Amino acid sequence: MRKPIIGANWKMHKGTPSEAEEMLVEFIPMVKDIKNVDIVIAPPYTAILKTLDTVKNTTIKVGAQNMYYEEKGAFTGEISPSFLKKIGCQYVILGHSERRNIFNETDELINKKLKKALDNNLIPIVCIGEHLEEREKGNTKNVIKNQFNLTFDGIRKEQLKKIIIAYEPIWAIGTGRTATPEQAEEIHVFIRKIVEDEYDKDTAEQVRIQYGGSIKPSNAKELFNKVNIDGGLVGGASLQAESLYQIIKAAEK
Ligand code: PGA
């Protein structure tokens, strides 16, 4: 059985050490008895060290929201995978739609980052998802297939099993408009079928596919009850300890 995983994507919030610590000090005791859900907090870079320090001796893991694919050099403003790994991060979010849309990241760039993250033993959480116009034109599955093929190009089976895929319909992110559990499940089944076709059944059964887009305590349970939804990537509702805890509770199987 796949273990559900909840990622807290803080985006550009709680970027000071004290803001991160304040949230985590409230959150950590709430989740101390949660056993069968992986929990990953992805704060802004400036709060990563404080987050790592605050969650040490807990089962909570820490991730970054982005990285570059080079190890070091003249890349002003960028952060390398080995920096993240060496300070203790275990996860990295790649290809979030805000990276794609605001910062023009392409599938090809995300593919390069993905390979480097894996080389550095970071667990990538790779986001894919369609725009509203694409869904309305009935193109969702084509878009997903195309993103999958380009983003995961050259990724081996053993690598894919470690990757977390996040299906995040762009029209549902930060909009309050959640995909229905049926809409999400349909695409999760579709992604799993792509994995089966491109790799094999065993890989398809093992790979964890999260849903992301306006997850809240009030809709989390019905989403996570779907067989192919293995937890979620949570933005807005991950900023408060209580709502993040409620979402994690809803993911317990
Ligand atoms: P949201 O963000 O929960 O605020 O919609 C999700 C995400 O962007 O990962």
C-alpha cells in the first residue's frame, strides 16, 4: 500500500526564521501521533535552516520549493541541489505551476532539475497540471501526457518509484475552486496508466501521486478517500497549524 504524503508548500510566506518557528512549535505536538502519513514542510529558503532545526527529533521532513540544476558557479540568485542536501533537506518541489507560469520554466528545464535532484538524493515532488482553457477544450489528458513525457524524459524505473508526482490543475490553485474528487481521481488514474505504459505495472502501483489545488480541511477527506490519490500538496491551508493538521488527519488510512 502506498503511504500518503502531505506537502506544505508555504510559497512566499513565513520566510523569516521566527515566523516559521512560531507555526511549527504549534504544529509539531499536534502531529506527534501521526504514523502513516509522510509530512514535508517546504518553507522559503530563508526559513529552511530554522525549520530543519525546529523539526529535528520529529518525523517531519523538510523540502525546498525550487532549485537550479548546476552544482555551483556564476548563477546569481540560484540554489544548488547539493546545498539543499548538505544542510539536511530531503525533498524539493519542482515544476510548480507558479514556476512555470511566472518564471517561464519549461518541461525541459524541469527535466534537467529533476535529474540533478535525483543525483543528489533529494526526493522530487514534481508538479504537472492543465490550465482552465485546456480543460474546457477537452485537452486535459493530452496536456498531462505531453508534460509527463517531457518532464520525465530519461528517468529510469527505480528513479520514478522514488519521485512524488503532484497533479495540480492550475485552475484549482489558490482559487478556492477545488477539483471534485471524481475529476482528480480520473486524472490520477490516467497518470498511473501512463506510468504503467511507459514503465510497468509495479512502478505504476508504487509511485505516489498527490493532488494539489485548494485543499482544505473541509474537502480533504473526500479527495484522499479516492484510491489513486496519495495525499496532497497544500498551499494556503498549510500556513496555519490547525488546518494543516486537519488535512494530515484526513490523509490517515
Ligand atoms: P493552494 O496551493 O492549496 O493554495 O491552492 C496548492 C499549491 O500550489 O501547491
